[in-house]
Amino acid sequence: MMTILYPAAAGFAVGLSLIVAIGAQNAFVLRQGLRREHVGAVVAVCALSDAALILLGVAGFGAVSGAVPGIAEAMRWLGVAFLVVYGALRFRAALRGGAALMPAAGERAPLGRVLATCLLFTWANPHVYLDTVVLVGSISAQHAPMEWWFGAGAACASLSFFSALGFGARLLAPLFAKPRAWVVLEVVVGVTMWAIAAGLVVA
């Protein structure tokens, strides 16, 4: 049992350390959690996507992606374009008073549109391939022949974090009862998106 727990715990620690950094995906999950809008579906998509990417990394996809640099470059510019547009939308919402973020304002966004946005944040982000696929994949190789338990631990970390972020966001509801707080959040999300995009351009 100890031989299983060690790689699983190591995978959990590595996965959590990589995912807690503020990023476009995390900001989106937080936003949906504050809106209380399709939170379960968003958490499920993020967790399952991470699990799939971790599976690819443990299976050796990191080596394959490294051999085809054109894929990484294409994903980088796709990510830049998407982040710039989404950030601009958040700034526009802030100028309008943040009404688009108010939990009780207007109609709920369609589930399909929310999930499509969530998938783009996850799969169009080049960092996810570097962190989740290449890095986790390479570290998991150090735990052979227990690398799959390492991957399972990393996947559990992803599920735990997104669940806490999405469902725990409602604890901030009293703070975000004030319209100004939503405006600030929109600006923070927009700045985060553009900062990540700028980092991708520089990279």
C-alpha cells in the first residue's frame, strides 16, 4: 500500500502546485462559481480535461509534442487571440457596470456556450500542454513502474481544486452583493487574460 500512496501523494502535490496559479481557466471557473451558473458542468469539464491531458502525459505524449514544435506554435497564437478577445469582453462588461456578472441579472447563459468557452480556456492554452502534459508526464516517468498512480494523484488534485474553486466561490457572495465588486472582478479577469496573452507573445 505504501508503494502506491507515495507516487499518488507526489502526483497530488505536483498537480496542485501547477494548477493553483491564477490563470484564464481558474478565473473563468471562479466567475461561473460567483454567478452560480452551470458550476457542476464547468468543474466536470475542467477536471476531466485535465485528467485526459495527464493521461496523455503519463502515456508519453510529451515526447511526441516536443518532436512536433509546429503544434505548440499554432496553439500559442490561437491562445493569444482568444485571450485578447475574451479580455476585451470583460473590460466592456466592466464599463457597463459589471451587470453581466450579477447572479440575478438577466438570463442564464446557455450551457453549450459556457462549456464551449470552458473547453477553449482549457485546450487552447499552450501552458496546459507544457505543465499538464510535458511536465507531469516527465515527472511521472521518475515513479515508474507506479507512474499511473502518480497520474491518478495529479488528476485528483485537479478535481479537488476546481471543485473548491467553483463551489466555494459562493462563500464570497456577501462581498459580491455590491455592484462595484463585480466591476473590479471583471477588470481583474480582463487584466489577467491580457497579461497571459502578453506573456505568450513574449514567449
